[in-house]
Amino acid sequence: MTATESLLEKAVQGGRLTLEEAAAVYEEADFFALGHAAHSVRLAKHPEPFVTYVVDRNINYSNICVCGCRFCAFFRAPDQEGGYVLPREDLAAKIEETLELGGTQILMQGGHHPSLPLSFYEDMLRFIRDRYPIHIHAFSPPEIVHFARMEGVDARQVIARLKAAGLDSIPGGGAEILVDSVRKAVSPNKCSAGEWLGVMEEAHGQGIRTTATMMFGHEEEPRHRLEHLLALRDLQDRTGGFTAFIPWAFQPANTAISRPPETAVAYLRLLAVSRLVLDNFDNIQASWVTMGPKVAQVGLQFGANDFGSTMIEENVVAAAGVHFRLSVQEIRKIIEAAGFQPRQRTMAYQPVEEPDRDAS
């Protein structure tokens, strides 16, 4: 047995990989052996033959942003043509359509608007909470840090006020790579890695569940990706507040970073390593939005147990020229073709009753 085979066996048996061991597996392990090990760990955590998905919609309440991240094709600078703040009637129409389609949540994120006060976001949450029976998954850590700076308060107070106004959970956006040297190169005006992690730890402390993400394949090195995973693992050890991890590949079109997009093999390799390193995360999500449905389907054999969202609406990745779309029926067929049973879930991975589909 080779050294990397021994490390894969260690992970399959429940052993925790160090940074150096994870690097050896990531760089040297046979591709198919790595996938098999990740799938074995996934089956140990989820022996039932289910793959979950959520029916929701991404709503970008504004694209006006002062960050100027080099990887972003979506934002507009203040006073630039094409900038918007979503009117309430448009927000209401999007939520109503989501509910009509069987959606259980909305994911709301936006740019770092330079003049909207915290009360704008509180009022938006109350507007939704008072009218619609829907889970509000909103405001990534960089947005919360931005709100705190604008308001002159700390993140703890911002989270408490947003929670009181109706915030249910927080998405893991804005993580990119949780290494400050990388963040300074690609998103110098966004919060630091420590601030991102601090927001999540505070949210978990206030009883708010969150997800975690990684955007890879821009200007980071492979070791930075592993440092990112270990930072998430360390926080999860302390709080247990993350429900899932979602890695996705950077899409370079229309951005200020010129490089080829990540290959399917590179994505699957990172997905598998994520399952092995993040031993305290129950759920790993495949990213069909960036990689397409076929690659995501293979991801269900490389450590992923979740197929993500139906993405009734998605704008940020689309701005980078990637336009994959799937209906609930298509997602279910893809999961079934991979040998699993599809199950609709909530953000907290609770099952959603599907009487019509189950009956058919």
C-alpha cells in the first residue's frame, strides 16, 4: 500500500487528515481512488440512498457595489449604468412565484451599497416576514461586515438586529479563499478571512445556521484551498453551526481575471478532498450551476450528497457567461439516473413533503 493509499484508508476509517496529509492526498492520490474514498465517507455519513435538493430562488436586491472585486462580473459601481435597487413590488413578485413553484426559501444577496442604512435591510426582512411563509437565507458575511461599518456598530449587533427583523440563516458567500494574501489580490475591499469566520462564529452563537463555500480556480495556490478547508473545520469543531459546504469553480468570462476555467477533473478532485478533510460537515453540495448537470451528477460519486438548489433565478454566475438551468423534474431525473432517490429538503436539511411527486 502506498503512502497516499494509506492516507485515503485513514480518512475512510474516520481518521482526521492534517494539512500535510491533505496536501499529499490532493496532489498525489489516484483520481478514481480519491473519488472512491470520498464516496465511502459520504456513504458512512448517509447510508440511506437519498440525494437532497432545495427549491429556492436567488434574489439579488442590488448590484451596486463599492468592492470592485476582480473576479465579479455582476456588480455595477455607484452611478454606473445598469445599477439597481430592487423595488418592493418586484421583490414580492419573485417571492410569490417561488412559493407557487413549491419553493421553501429565498437566498438574498447584494453588493456593498455605499448609502443604504441598516434599517433598509431590516425593513426588507420585515416586509417579507410579515407577508410570506418562506425561509429567508440572506446576507453573506462580507455584507454583514459592510453593514456594521456603515452603521458604526459591531457585527454582533448587526446579526441580532437582522435576526429580530426576520433573518433565518446566512449563506456562505464571499468566502472566496479564506487566506488574506489571496483576498488582498482579488478582493482588497472585502472583509478579511478572520472577519468572515468571525461573522459565522457569532451567527452560530446566536442560533443562526449557515452554509460555507469556496470559490477556487482564480489566483490562489492549491495549498490555499486546503488552508481554507481547515479554517472551516476548526470553526465547525467549535460551533457545529454549518449545515453544508459548497465548493464552486471560478468563472472567468467578463471578469478582470484572465485564466482558463477549471476542468471537470479539477473540480471533482477538490470536491472529493473536501469530503475527506471536512470530517465534521454532514453535507457536501455538488455545483451544477457552475459545472453543469453532468459533472455535478458525477460529483454524487465523489463525496457530494446534495444537489443544491433549483435556482429559479441566478444572476451572479450568469453574468460571467454561464447559463445552466434545471427544473425540479430535471434535477430529480439526474439524481435517479445516478442511482439515488431524490428528496426535497429545507435549508436545515429537514425533509419537505412531496405528495404530488411521490404519488406520481
